[in-house]
Amino acid sequence: MQRDDVALGAYTPPPSDFSISASPSSVTVAQGSNGTATISTAVTSGSAETVALSAGGQPTGSTVTFNPSSVTAGGSSTMTVAVDPSTAPGSYPITVTGTGATGTHTTTVTVTVQAPAPTFALSASPGSQTVGRGGGTTYTVTIAPQTGFSGNVSLSVSGLPNRTSASFSPNPAGSSSTLTVSTARNTHTGAYQLTITGSGGGITKTTTVTLTVN
């Protein structure tokens, strides 16, 4: 009987390799703010290896960090882009590189820098006033436009004690307004927190002051 001999060679495992991707692949960030994306890796052959992450192509003055800065293939990292306030608006493709023992792979995150939305700051002074029952007092409300905000702001106040009236002059206002509060002789004594609300251009801001009635 004839026997066929079969020679078995040593098994050679496939070389290790990985892939890299970003989600989302496009991030919109206002000047002076941060944006994030998740950088994911996956084992495509062989065994998992350590992948070091780096970035290039970010706009001047802006920084890119990874947490963690290296992952085992199959893991993920959070990429944070800190955009400088002076960065010009526009789109910037950032190349994210993953470097492993067997080679490198890249993915792209496009960062779109926008000017911050127009807004305003609202404040009032003094922060506290004291009046006797039947008396009145005033506060100065200041509206500070920011990042190109223009237009008037409508003002209102809440938290007044009983039998107390309030008015703003002017209202709406562009830069400042005087809040006049008038109490009655039978207004309840105590300390009251008044909330001043300003609304304009689709934006609402609040600030608080204290009114003490003796």
C-alpha cells in the first residue's frame, strides 16, 4: 500500500495592522472656543498594537490634543481642538495620524472656524438698595453689546414684593436704562431678590439685585 507523506510548514500569522477614523469628521467651532471629535481605531489584521496619535494642519495659534495620546488598536481617543480668538474664519482640514509598530494611517477632521454669535452682557448697579415702606429707589441697568450685537433690548423685572411697582426708562434700551422701584406704605418688609431680564435679537440674559424694605 502506497502512503503519501505531507510536509507541514510552520504557520506564519498575518502582519498586524489597524485602521483609523474620526466621528464626526467635520466640527464647527467659534473663535476662542473648543471643538471635539472621537478618533477610533480598529484591528484589521494580526494582533492589537499601540497607536500613537498626532495632528497636523491646524490653524496658526490653535492647538490639538488627544486624550489619551496613544491607544491600543481597537480603542478610541477624544481629540480637542482649541481655536485661538484671532484665528480667521474658514475651513481647516486637520490630518490625524496614527503611528503603530507596523506603519501609519491617517484620517481627516475638517474644522470650520466661525466668528462668535453677537450677544450682550446685562448688569445692574448698585447690587442692593434699602428703602422704607412707601419709598422708592433706582438701579442702573447696563447693556454691553458684544461681538457685533446691535439693536435694543427689552427689559422686565420679577420678584417684586406685594404692592410694589417698577418701570424702566428707556425701555427698550440700547446701552443703559434706569429701573425705578416704588413701594407702598403697606408693602411687606423684608429682603427681596429682583431678577432683571433683557431680551433682544433672540437672546435673553438676566441679572439680579436685592431690594430691602424696612
